[in-house]
Amino acid sequence: EMNVAFLGTGSGYPTPCRGASALAIRYEGDVWLIDCGEGTQTQIMKLKTIRPGQISKIFITHLHGDHMFGLPGLLCTISMALKTVSNLKLVEIYGPLGLRRFLREALNLSRSVLTFKYVVHEIVPNRIQYDGWKPGDPDWNIEEGFGHAIFYDEVMKCWPLCSNKNMTVVAGGLKHRIPSFGFVFTECDKPGKLNNAKLIEYGVPKGPLFGRIKNGEEITLEDGRILKPEDFVGPVQSGKKVAVLQDTCDSWHMREICNNCTLLIHEATNENCQQDRCIANGHSTPAMVAQFANAIGAQKIVLTHVSQRYKHPLTHDVEPDDQTTEILETETRTDFSGPVIAAYDGLVVNVNKKV
Amino acid sequence: EMNVAFLGTGSGYPTPCRGASALAIRYEGDVWLIDCGEGTQTQIMKLKTIRPGQISKIFITHLHGDHMFGLPGLLCTISMALKTVSNLKLVEIYGPLGLRRFLREALNLSRSVLTFKYVVHEIVPNRIQYDGWKPGDPDWNIEEGFGHAIFYDEVMKCWPLCSNKNMTVVAGGLKHRIPSFGFVFTECDKPGKLNNAKLIEYGVPKGPLFGRIKNGEEITLEDGRILKPEDFVGPVQSGKKVAVLQDTCDSWHMREICNNCTLLIHEATNENCQQDRCIANGHSTPAMVAQFANAIGAQKIVLTHVSQRYKHPLTHDVEPDDQTTEILETETRTDFSGPVIAAYDGLVVNVNKKV
């Protein structure tokens, strides 16, 4: 089961009702955090959704404070939670060029000696995203490993970040006031199911032949009959795809790599009537999200990074005159026919099920 | 009225029940923040004790993350709250050498353009506090003014920080794992009350003579009688004194400047039986606090920076087997006869009244 836990769904700054940006993708025992605004470690404890020690990868979309000021503190708390030094624990951090220096400064100055290793892989922005970005490179924390710089791949049309046996992660460029990245998590395809009963019916003895035909091999039985794998193996099960697009006023550079995504998590800071000011601040409206979702054939949408102005009926005290996230959902549904939900702190979405 | 609002009273890291270190002193319309752990801005909103925009001075005791990781985010939120650029608003920040660079790094990297001016006055540690402390000095945020370096004053036996018509603030050195400072807030003495009725009785006409005698001047009436001010002016009203001593395992360097304090706010991370480990980590026990309080003649004590292990009956769900802050209060009372209270998030202490 792959699911997404929303830890902070607010825009700009944290409040007691809605934290600064942070969400976690959980799949096959891995916990991967996307963004880490101030107070994310407290949200994790409060919502009891994950344990900090489980986090193995952290992806930072961009370097605005509401997306990363919680990172030094989170690492310190993971460190204290581990208690004893662990050479096995490694936290890999992916984020825009400059993040490594910030973490080094914060951890050095606070003399935070971590009990685990961490490494920062920096995503190098494209010229179109930002000119004149010049972060430096001071001494580093002894617990920090050697991260690599990740450049844009012209062929793949993305920044390839990492992959394991279950999942591949790539970044795409988003238009915002500073370099901002969207992340696409693609589950690996799973081979089709083998029809054991049919093989037995055909007189195939249980054993290695089963494995060979499942692996796509044509096999010849002793009596000369030839069995083709497509007759005994079901269709390949396509992996799920989750796209996380935080701060942006234009997602179109990510259109190709987001194609056919199962779940689109997209920022929607303000409602449609605020479009001009919203775009000027580098943000999106529901209509923009719906248009993008239709273009990429997204199956369902979760709206997040919502202006603190829009209260969520489940987590706020809503007065009759208050604006709520229902406005954002309704406006999205006007242009998009699939399921839509506005995130709140504590929401857990199962990627494999309907919203 | 002078009062102290406790925003975060925990040790090491924030939890949903107890935030990382932060407290505010309020007096005559000023709001001065001491320490700013991660999540302080959220605590301010949650506890509704102060408005972020009221804060005019911030004092950071030392550079451990649980005392300062909330500072960049707090400044950004104040900035957003002000909405329009204000040339009148100035936030003065006092903290150990290195704080200026950290803030510059965090604000520069996050491209946070503030709507107000701020300035960092750095306290330069003594050699006895730390050897080999070498923070650098990168470019700064255009909204940052020119702060000064504050060196130890051998005559006054303290670092003189600032004063206004109501209050003087000095820092003293605390022993900890990194340079740590305690802050002493001393209200200015107020002149004694003029006994108007007695003057009238003596036939003094209302007018300038009243002011002259109040200012300590001897006056001669027309009939030749000489009036001495001590006969008509009450005793000088001593100002209150609040000492805030966060992380330390030895406060004795501050003994003189804390003398006769009205309110001693002192860390008490662990109970007495943990003394060895507690001191090894640079922290204090109730017995150590009580001994210091007696030596300086403190009138009352608030314990703070409590290990998250000790639950507070007012703000936690306490199970029968849980350790509570009552242990710390009881142990302090064994050696100190004045009022003692363990702080919790949201506690407001009126300095002029008994605890």
C-alpha cells in the first residue's frame, strides 16, 4: 500500500491549525518526506502518522522558509531519538542548490553532532528558473557524507534523483519566485500474475517451468506443445504515479513527466477570483490546477499549500462568514471531473484507492 | 505591571505539549522575547499571549537549536503580518557571536525580504566559556542594520546590553557545553512619593516648589523655615529584577549581577538523582537551583527548560506511573523556602505579585 500523509498544508507560515508545508509518502516500509517547514517535527508527533526515525529520504521543493526552516531541528530530533550512534542510518536529502550550505551553517553553529549520517544531493536549477543564484560552500559537519550535484537531463526532460527496487523519483522545474521543483514518484511496474491453475490444467509440472514462463520465456513441453507466456501471464500491472507540485504559478514544464499520474498533489493557494495577485506571488488557483490535471490525464487531485485564509471544516472552527477550502474544491470540480479533495493536516490518502 | 509569559518550557526539542525554549517579558508596552526555539511563532499564536508584531527586542541565550531555530521563521512571519514596509519598526536582537551570520544565511537563502529593519548585537564570549569559536561573516540582508559587538565589562562584571527609561538589561556568563548567557532585567528605581497633604499643611503653595522638593532640593519658605526633602518624600521604590538563566550547569559567575532578584527563572532539566548525567550535559538540578537562589537572595523561583520526561499536570495527560514536574518543585522546596513553580507553556507570571 502506498499512501500520502499530509503534515502541513498551509501557505507562508505555520499556524496552530495548519502547519507549514510538509507531507510524507509511505511505501513498502520507506518513509519519504517532501518539504519540512518550521514545526514539521511537532506535526509528526502530534499527528502520530509516522516516527521521525523512519524517515530515510527528504525532498525539499524550494528554499522558501515555509518549506525548509524545520529541517535542522528535525535532524537534531531524529539524532536524539536514535540515542546511540548508528553507522547504518543514512538520511538522503534532495533539494535546490544552496540547501547543503544552509544545513551546514545551522548544524555547525548549533554544534549539533548527529548520531547518523546525512547527505545532501543538490538540484542545480536551470537558467530559466533563476539567474544569479550563488550559494557558497563552507566547511561541513563531520557526519555529512559526500552528496552529488544533480543536473537537468536533456533527454529525460527532468532531474533524475534516485530509485530503488520499488520506486523512481525525478524532479521537474516549476515557475515560482525562486527555483522551485516538483517531484514525481513512480512505482515500478509489477509483472502480471501467473495463472497457476491454467498451467496445471495443461499438465505443466510445478517447478522451474512456472518461473520461466512467468519471466516471459516460451517453453516447450515433453509432448512438443509450445506454451506462450502471454497465454498464462496476466497483463503487467502499471505502477502508481504520484506527482507533488508545491509552490508554482506554472507547472507546464512538468507536463510530460507527470503524464497519466494516479494522484496529482498540487498547490492551490488562492481561489480563482484572486488569479492575478496569486500568479504575481508565484502561486496557482483551482482553475489552473484543473487545467493542468486534465492535460496530464491525472486520475485524482489533492489540493494543498492553501492560504491560511481558507479554513478547513474538519480542523478549524468555522464561522458563518469564513471562507473555507470548499471554495477551492468546488472551483476545481468545475473544470475537472475526477475526485478532488483539499488537504488538511492529518489527512492520509491511500494512492491505490479512490480519494 | 511587569509579567513573564512562558511560550516554550521544554528541553532539547519541541513536542505538542511543550515547546522548545521561549519566553516573553512584558513591561510598559514593550514585549521582549528571550530565546526562540522552533515553533515559537506557532506557540505565540496558540497561546494568544502576545502579538508577534509587538516584539521589539529578542535575546538569545545560546546557539543550540532548541533556543534559536525558530528565529528566521518568526522574523518572516512578523514581516508578513506588517504587510507594508515600515521604516519605524526595528527589531533588536542580542545573542552570542555567530547569530548574525546564521540569520543572514537563513534569510538570504530563503530570499526573505523583510518589511522592517532588524539588527543583531553579538555578545562576544569570554575565553573561559569557549575556545575556538570562529563564526564568519558573509554578506547581509539589506534590511539588516549595523549591530555592534558587546564585550565583557571587567568593572561591571557583565555584558551591558541595553537600557531604556524603564529597564536595564545585562548578560552574564553561564557554564554550558557551548557559550551560554543569562540575562538580568532590572527595572529602574522609581522616586519616592511626594506627601502633598503634608506640604499643604506646612503652608507650601501648590506650584514649582512641589517639583523642586520632589527632586531632592531643600527649600526655604518666605517665613524662613527650611524644608528638607527627606521629610516630605517617601523612600525610593526599588525596581524589580528578573533573572533568566537558561542552559547551564553552573550559574555562579552570575552571582553578583543576580543579587536580590525578585524573580529567578532558572533551568532545571533533571531531578536531583540524575545530577551526574545532568551536569555532564551542561544542565542543572533543583538542588543546584535552590542553592543558587539562596546565595543571591532570590524572592521566588520559576523552573523551566524541563526534560520532556517530566509531564506537567496542567498541560499533559498524566498516567499514574508518569514522572511530573511536581518532583522538581518538591526538590527545590527542600532547600528553598520561597515560592517555587515549574513553568508550563502558557503560564504567565506577574513579577510584582507572589507566584
